[in-house]
Amino acid sequence: MNKQLVFGSIIVILLCFIAILAPVISFHNPYEQNLSLRLKPPSLKYPFGTDELGRDVFSRMVYATRVSLSVGFISISIAVIIGTILGLISGYYGGTVDNIIMRLVDIMLCFPTFFLILLVIAFVKPNIYNIMIVIGLTSWPSLTRYVRAEVLKIKNLEFVLSAKLAGFSTARILFVHILPNVLAPVVVTFSLGIASAILTESALSFLGLGVQPPEPSWGNILTSGKDYIYIAWWLSLFPGLAIFITVVGFNLLGEGLRIYLSPKEKQ
Amino acid sequence: MNQFLLEVKDINKSYSIYSTLFQIEVAKKPVLRNISFSLEYNTSLGILGPSGCGKTTLVKIISKIEQPDSGEVLFEGKNINSYTKEEFATKIQMLFQNPYTMLNPKLSIGFLLKERVKQNFVLTGQKVDNQIIYSRINELLEITRLPKNILNMYPHQLSGGQRQRVAILMVLSLNPKLVILDEPLSALDISLQAQMLNFFSELKEKFKFSYLFITHDKNLAEYFCDKILYMYEDGRYELQ
Amino acid sequence: MEQDLVLNIEDLEVSFEVKNIPYFVLRGVNLELYTKQKIAIVGESGSGKTTLANSILLFNDKKITTYFGNINFYPIKKCDELTHQVIPIIFTEEIEKEDRTEFDIHTLDEKFMSHIRGFHISMIFQDPFTALNPVLCVGEQVGEVIKIHNQKLNKKEIYDKVIELFTLVHLSEPEVIYKKYPHQLSGGQIQRICIATAIANRPEILIADEPTTALDASLKESILSLLSEMTEKFDTSLILITHDISIIKNYVDYIYILYAGEVLESGPTKQIFYNPLHPYTQFLFSCYVDKTKKGQKLPSLPYEIPDLSDQDFIFEKCIFLNRCQKKIKRCEEGKPEVYSVKGQKVKCFLYER
């Protein structure tokens, strides 16, 4: 049994349900402040306790799932689209085009991604949409290399030559004939990339450069957590656990997909 | 109508040899030296020679996969570079050797055929509608005696012989005048080879195309071909 | 010339279980191999020839393979690990119970098997380009094989042995070749190295699985003659597996024709070539072309090989029935046995007494 795939899928599907059913699952309004109930420990009414403004941590966490998942999904989608197209072009054409794209990839990989993102965020407003775009625009380089490597493996195989000889347009050859055969690294990177994007978003929000309160994000709940760490452990534990489980979930899924997609024994 | 279907004139091609360390070009190895020959309509020409004598290179040049260093190739009197790639696809087609890599593993047989039949119709300016496409596909399936359910299958579900026939179908769907057969039989069992040879003869009769049949088996070439081009390792050649 | 039995295959049946359906890839195979003998197993794809080779060395996937019958190996070389005269690689024991007979099937222990492979029974494969490790130089790889079975030799002795072997297989400049990597050598050279590796330890049996199929026509003869020379020199018996019957005429003494898991005909080479008895063998020969057949249409068989999971058909009727052009009424009535005709054995009702 492909344990990684099974457990990874279970976690991810569960997270999706939580995100979609957020209004149903949460007991309270995540924005509602109640200053008389500040920093209350976990209880039946407030399963994860309350934060420094009396808001229910559980509801905020549930809504924050939406933030994490959407940032993860959309930013990686941007990265995958850019990376796959550039990888296809680079691998297929070779020569100068390949050189230019690969040097661009090399340059981008020189920068520590996180600091690059910090730099960009310093110039633009920190909000959820900008984060998605920035993470997307900084995550494509390694995918380009993987896709290019796969393209190189198959571009001289007979079925590609046969498509060329049939007079098909290059676009058709790239997207209809070659792309389905290079999808394996794309799919795996997608899943692992979401994990990484969620971590990045949490880190940015923690630093105050990501999702701004009152919008809930696991990262920004942790921001208050650090200030009250000795008297309100629940503000650090639960968001931390949530990030951990989510990242593990997507990593397992990615690993499981890699195993599923790797060439199997011939029967 | 031009006298010759194909004319190859003074083709030269060399490959560069690179040093392992810095990939600097250290030498040029000539593979084809001033090679010329012509091919009539509805004739089969065998290209016979050991590995490395340049037969695959020659054929890659004729099918525009590679460019020669000098010389030209004329098809029906016109230089092959003057045809657009769509037009050229209906003139010359090639059948490859390896049954495992000749079909795209991720595309169904039906899809592969449909896109080529469509391409053919678009080029000849006929109206394209699904009914016409499917009836043409059915026609092709009958010619190769393949069952209709093969359209939903993928290459890995087919045997070597079936894949060979699907590849032939794909070639036929574009109605070429010249079909290049690059060692099409070497990966097959003897009984299948016999069947394929019969089939190639039948197709030639029916569709009146010419063949360039590449092989390293002398008996095969002498049985099947009207003329044989012998290629030698040092670049010499002879036509018989 | 006294010839001893070195391998005996009795009534071998091999089935693979795929998606809970058993496919009977080999059925009722009988084969005898003697010392100093060279035999060929001729079969097309799907005949089961590679499975047969794999069964001798127990290379089949244990999880899905079921055996029946016996394969007995009679070692000639003295060694500490094998002390008996008969080594049962596959052994089927009949156990009588009150109302029925049960079969208990044993396969040789992995410990003994790994000693046999490479030392008593060797194999060379079809594709020379994937046979060797691409990141090690070829000399080292051959050396490794020698070392495994000869722990006591030191580095220099192993090197000398490798050079000796390379010279034996007619590789020019063996010292230069020692340091080369597989991708720098031609198919023919690599195949020679594989042959060298296989006979390095003087095995009693060498199995060559389609050794020339991936090579050019010009190389086929030289590789086959090398195999012949090597096996004669070291008293190794040869099992040559191929789908091309035409090339083996001068290289083997005895031929087995395998079709869809059954041996349809067997006999001395000369007899099979001059007088093929089984309709399938005759058909195989008629498929070969040359100048003289120009313009003639070649014979072909209708349909495909039968479904090997269809137990009603493959155990009850002649396996060639649906494609045979020489059917007689008798063929509808059951499964033929093996009949002897002047030194040849054939499984066809046409030769029933």
C-alpha cells in the first residue's frame, strides 16, 4: 500500500473540508472581539481558547485554513504554469533560447527566496493577493529545470519525431505530445510546493508582512502567541500544530504521488 | 509530372567530434560524401549497409529532420525546403524501428489517428466534420485488419505487431507518396516479419507509393526491393 | 564419447498469476542437456523461452510464479557448497492422501541458488547496452564477478585473469579496453565482455538469451562462433535461446521448438533442417526470404497465439490448433502426445501411430 499517498490524501482532503465548511464548523464569529474574555484557556465553549482581543481562536484557525490553502494553491499554480512553459521551451529548442532561460534560472536560484520575497513585500502593500503573486514568481526556477530535463529525455524519441514529420505546429507538439509525458515532476512539485508556500505565508504573516489582522492566518495568530507565550500557550501550540500537520500532509501527498508516478515493473 | 519522385544530389554531411572535458570540437567525421541517386514513382529502393555507414543520417536529411552540409534533395522537382511542413507531411512519411518508442505512451490510439486524419483534411481543403473523420479512420482500420476497440487503447496495451500496424496507419492517414521504412522489421519475430512484408507489398500496390527500405539484411533487401543502394563504412556507395 | 546428463527438465509447468488469473506460460516441458552439448531453444515472442531460462536460474518473481515438475542439475565441478550428485532446483513431491494425490513443490534455497548462479550456471542477455553498469569501467566489473566466487585471489591476480579473458574472447588491446566504460564500446565488444564474464568461472552450463538479436547482421556470426568456441574450450554446455532459427544451423547439435509454452518438436539440428515435421516448424522455415522468392507472397498464420489463461483450451486441445493449416479430424478430439519419429520428437497427431 502506498502509505504516503493514502495518509497524505486523507490530511489534504480533511483540510479542504475544514476550509470549505468553515462557517459551519466554527462556533463563533472569528472577528468578534470580547474584551472581557481575553486570553482565556481552552474550554468547552472556546476549544482553543481566546486571543488577546477575546476572539475565539478555534474559529480563527478554521478560517485561517482558507487563507493557507488558497495562498498555497494559487501561488504554486502561478509557479507551475511559468515553470512548465519555460521548461518545455528551453528543453525543446535548445541553443540560445535554452541558454537564456537557464541563465535566468541560475540567477534566480542565487537569491535566497525568502529574502527576495521580503524585499518585494517591502515595496508593495502586504496583503494576501500580493503574497500569492510574489511566492508564485519566485518559485518557478527549480521546476523549469526538472521539466527541461524530462523534455531532453524524450525529445529525440520516435514519437516526437513522428509528430514533427506529421507537420504539427510546435505548440501542438509541446503541449499535446510532450507535456503529458513530463507531468510527473510537475505533479510532485505542485504538492511539495504548496507545503513550502504555506510555510512561507505563515512566516510572512508571523513577521507582520503577510496577511494583516483582523484577517486570520496561522502565522499572525502566532505573532500574538509569541508575546503571550508564558501565559497563553494555546496561542502558540494550535497554530503551530496546524502548520505542522498541513505541511506534513502535503509532503506525504507529494511523496506518494512521486511513488505512484514512477515507472513500474513491466508485467 | 516530374520523371523522378526523389532526387538526392551531392549530399555531404559530417559530424563534429568533441573532446570530453571542455566540449571543444576536435575533429569532423564525414558520414556522407557527395552521395547522389534518384528514385522513380512506385518503386522500392533498399538502402543496405552496416551500422554507422550513414543510412540513418541520409534518411534524416531526406525527411528534413536534419540539414546537410551541402547538396540538395528534390521531391517532385522541387527542393524539399520549399515545401511548408504541413505540405511536406503529405509527401514523405517515415516508419520507425523501435515498437516501444514509436507511439506516444500517453495518448490513445484513437486520439493519435484522429489528429492526423484531421490534419490531412485540413491540408487538402476538405470540410472537416466528425462523421467524415470517423469513416476514414474505420477505412484505415480495415486496411490493417485492426479491431475497432483499439481506438480506446493505449500503446502499452498492444503487442509489438499491433503497434507496428498502428504506426503504419498513422503513416497512411497522411497519404504520402514516399514512405521511408527505417529497419521496420528488426524488432519483430520471423513470422511477423513475413506478414509485414506481405502487407508492405499490398500497400504499395494499392496506394502506389515508393519506399526507401533501410536494412542491414541482404536477403530481405533482395527479396523486397526493386533497386538497392549499398552503403559502405568509408562513405562509398553503389546502386544496383 | 561418454556424455553425462548435466541438466534435466521434467514435465515443467510454470504459471504467473496476474490480477488473480493464472497464465500457464510453460506446460509439460521436457529437456535434457548433456556435457559437451550445445542446444537451441527456438521460439517467438510469447513462446515462454525467456521464462524457461529464468526458471532454470529461479529468476522469476516469487510472488506471482507457481512451478510444477522437476528441474535437476548434476554438477560436475567439485565444490564445498554443493555436495550432492543431484541438485533439485525445482522438485515436485507426490504425496498420497486417502482419496487424492497432493503435490508439494520445493524450490532450491536462495543460498545454494546464489552459489550456482555465475559459478555453475551462467547467463548472458539480449541487450548489450543495459547489461553492464554504466558508471564502472568494464574491467572492474568483470573482476568483481571473478572475485565473488574466488575470494582468495589478490588484486593483481584478478587483473591478470581479466586480461586473459579479454584476450580469449578476441578483444584487441585488452589493457586499453579494461579501463573503458560501456558507452565507449560497441555492442559487439560489450557482448564479448559479457561472454567473458559468463565463462570466467568455468560454469557447467551457459544460457545465452537471444545474444545476437540486438546486433547487426554482420556481427551475429562472429558472436555465435565465439560462443561455440568458448563453450567447447571450457567444456561448458550451451543453451542458446533465439527466435531466429536460420542463424543457428552450424552452432548447435540439438534444437527444441517452443510455441506458446509447449515444446512442439525437438531433434538433432540436421534432421530438423532437412526434415521439419511439425506444421509450425515448417511454417517457420517458410518465412525466410531471399532473392529466389522475389515477387512471391509469404505464408502467414491467421489469428494470434491462444490465451494462456484459457485452461479449457490449452490443456485439452493441441495448442497450435487455431492456426494450423494441416488440421485433420483427429485434431478435434484431444491433445496430442509426443511421438518419436526416427530420432525426432514431435507433438502432432499427424505422426500418431
